[in-house]
Amino acid sequence: MLGGFCDVRVICQDDPLTTDARRGLALISPTAVYVLLLLAAPLAAVVTFSFWTQDFLTIDRTLTLANYREAFSDPIYSTLMVRSLIISGVVTIVTVVLAFPIAYFVSFYVDPARKALWIFLITIPFWTSYLLRVFLWKVILGFNGVLNSGLLSIGLIDEPITFILYNANAVVITLAHAFAPFTILPIYVALEKIDRSLLEASQDLGESKFTTFFRVTLPLAMPGVIAATLIVFIPTIGDYVTPRLVGGPDGLMISNMIQTQFLKLNNAPMGATLAVLAMCAVTAISLVFVFLNRRYLR
Amino acid sequence: MRGGWLRIYAVAYLVFLYLPVVLLPLFAFNKGTVMAFPLKGFTTEWFVQLAGIEALHGALLNSIFIAVVTASLSVILGICAARASTRYSFPFKAPIMGAIMVPLVLPEIIVAVSLLVVVVQVFDLPLSAWTVIAGHTLICTPFAIAILSSSFQGLDQSLEEAAIDLGETRWGAFRSIILPLVSPGIVASFLICFTISLDEFIIAFFLTGAEPTLPVYIWSQLRFPTKIPAVMALGTLMLVASLIILTVAEYYRRRGVARVGGKDSGGFL
């Protein structure tokens, strides 16, 4: 065995793959094959379906752009798509802007021994059932809800405020809450990596605390901010629970339509088309965003 | 005090984060059936009610079965990928690892829809617990890889080489040297995957068969105002269970980091 191990290396020298490479490929293959069969192939099936059409109970397998034509011409689809992208964008901005100071606080002001505790505190709420968290926001924001009864009882308002439930605002608040840890953690990790002596150097060279933040800290934290932005923006478009529970008719998003097409209207090709379009839109916006920020990513 | 305004903001933000979580047990023990203040007094009636709902017990067992199988599969697939990526260099490593981690950022509805199309439309198979497991394994594996990678990363490669030099086979060295060293990471990633699968709704709703999972059952109950207090009680129990599981997972994760001699960087992800 001992000798065999060395011999393999010698024999393999004129082989394009080294022993290490072959072992690595063999080891990763179960996971890679799983992803290939259960993600790549199904995604390809969705794209194929989007070019087919539903003909009552059967599927017409002639390739056509009919679904795409319908998706672009019927105002209901374009309204939902534009609204979804706007809501996702606003949620992303709100979540990242609210989360940054927290990540900054934990990284720069919390005693190193207690940082893990703060991170733990931040992640705990997210192990409550996701459905119930969304539902509880409905309870908080409702006409007779926690927020309104609280504000009424301390006399801040005279009658219940209604602009915070069953519309896009409610969707933004709820999603900003749902994605909080996913934004705080990457920004925190980026801030932790910053060499503190750089900040001292900046101040020694005459920058104020304020300008140091904008000229040194923020640019160095940008990789974390970019990661956080993508981690929020991309999945948000696929959420149909929050719009359904707190969005009301004007807060519904494209995912609700995808769900309806698949599960209620039994029109898988149209659902597939909308899914493909949503994916393309999100990917395109993400790529433009990363491209615009490319100088921070080296 | 350091931080000043930032500290006040941080506390306010924590209140925002904990607001729904605090309300959950509050309404679970509330006598009234309406979800509003003022509270109507203390009761454990809703918890007692839970014991008598048979549909719920079925959903719970179904969810636990799915979560256990999902976590086992994810950990096995995770070990393969984490070990391969930390120990070996091979061609197309970055794109392969990238593809495996994609479900982490892919909208869940896309995973759900694509599996639904393949199972129902292409193969015309019935939906069952196994279709949910297929979807959950896809989204849990990246989490398992993230946790396991940090366990494998810190390993001293000379330990394994020493074992091989002393006559162990590769598999023997892996089993008797590497596996014990990364076992805390394995336990931690198993528990995290279990918890994620148990709580996952978006994929389960599309792929579940005749027997609902626990979140799908909860979704069906949210429409009925009279059922809400019992759902709150159920949510409270699930929260307590998750916290216990996560505390155990965190304990094992830290032990794992300590075992390979690393420095604790705190928290999952």
C-alpha cells in the first residue's frame, strides 16, 4: 500500500489529470450529479415548457413564443412584474440601509468577547416559523392590531392608521424583517476583515472620523454590502407568502401569479414562462448592479 | 458608554426583530380568540387542544420524516463536496462548487416550480414526501457545505498522511482520523438542515402530496380565525424546539472548531 501510493503519482505524470484531481472529482461527483439531475435538468425543463402551450388538458409541444407574447402584451403580467421588481428593490434598499448600522455597531463597538452573543441574538428570531412570523406582522399592522392599539392607548393617534396593512408597505416591512440576518451577517463579516490600522492611518493623515468612514470603511465593506444586496434582492422576487398574507390586492407579486398558473389554472407553460421572465429580470438587474460596483470587488 | 446613538439604534432594531417572536407566546397563552390587545387572561387551553387534533399529528410525523431524511442526505452530499473542495484541487472546481451553492440564492419558488414540472408533467409521478425531500435536500446541502467546510478547513493534513504512512488505507484514515475530528460539524449541520426542512413552506406547498407537512397544515389553518390560538400554541412549541436544537447545534459547532484548534468566529453562516 505504501509503495503503491507513491507509484501512482509517477505513473500519472503523463496523464492529464493528477491523482488529486481524480480523487477530488470522484468525491464531488455525488453532490454534483444531484445538483445536475435535480436542479439543472429541471430548470432546463422549465425553459422548454415556457415555449410550449397549454391546450385544455394536454400540452401542445410545438415550440412557440405565444406565452412570451401574452406575458408582454397582457397588462396584468407586466403590472405584476414591474411591481415585484420595485417591491424587491425597495425591500433590498430598506433592509440593507437598516442593517448596516447594526453590523457596524457589532463589529466596531461591541466588546470582542460579546460579539458572538450579539450575532446569536440577531439570528434567534429567524428560527420562528416563517409562516407565523408573516402572520404575526399582519396581527401587528392590522386595523385592530398591536401597533394601532398601542399608539391609540398612548394617545399618539386618534384613529387607527390604515396605510400599513394590505398594501405594498406591509410587504416591504414584513420582508425587511424576514431578511434582516441575511444582510447583517455578510456586512458584519466584511467589516470584521477591515484592518483597523488603516482607519488609524487615515485619521493620522488628517481625515476626520466622518470622511474616514466614507473614504476607507465603506469602500472596504462594499463586498459585504453587495453580497447582502444580492442575497435579499434575488429570493424576494420568489416569495408568495408575504404578498398573499399582508399585501392585499395591490400588494400581490409575480410569484403569486406563478403559483396561480401552476396550482389553480393548471397552465404550467404560462407559469414556466413567468418564472423564466422573473429569473431573467432578476439576473439582469443583479449583473448590472455587480458591474456598476465592480471596482469594489477588485 | 461606547457607541452612543448607535447603541440606542441597535436596541431599537432588536425590538423590531423580536416583536413578532414575543407576540407568539403572548397570544398562545391568551384566553381570547381575537388577536388583539388588551389580553383576556391566562390559559393553557390551546396547548391542550393541540393534543386532540389528529391531522396535526399526521403532519408533524410527516414533517419529521422529511426533515430526518433531508438532513441525512444533505449531510452526506455536504461531506462529499466540503471534503473535495477543501482537500483536493481539480479542474472546474469553482464552477462546480458555484453550481452546488446556487440554491442558496435561487428564489425558492423556482426550485419548487422546476421540480414540479419534472415530477408531474415530464414523468407523471405522484407527489409525495419524497418530492419534498428532493427539493429540501437541494436547498439544505449548501448550508451543510458551509458548516462542514469550516470543519474540514482547519484539519491538519499531516495527521491523515501519518495514518497512511503507518499502513492505513485511504478510507481507513478518513474513517478513523478525519471523521472523528469533523463529527461535531456533522452533528451541527445535520441539526441545521433538520430545522430548515421542518420550517420550509414555499417548496413544500408545491411538492407535498396527499399528506401535508407541518407548515402546509399551518397554512391551511390560518384562514380560520377560530383555529388561530391553537396555531399560536403550536408555533410556540415549534419555537422552543428550534431553540433547543439550535443551542445543541451551536454547542457542537464550537466543540468542532475547538477540536481542530481554530479560533471561534461566532455564529452560523
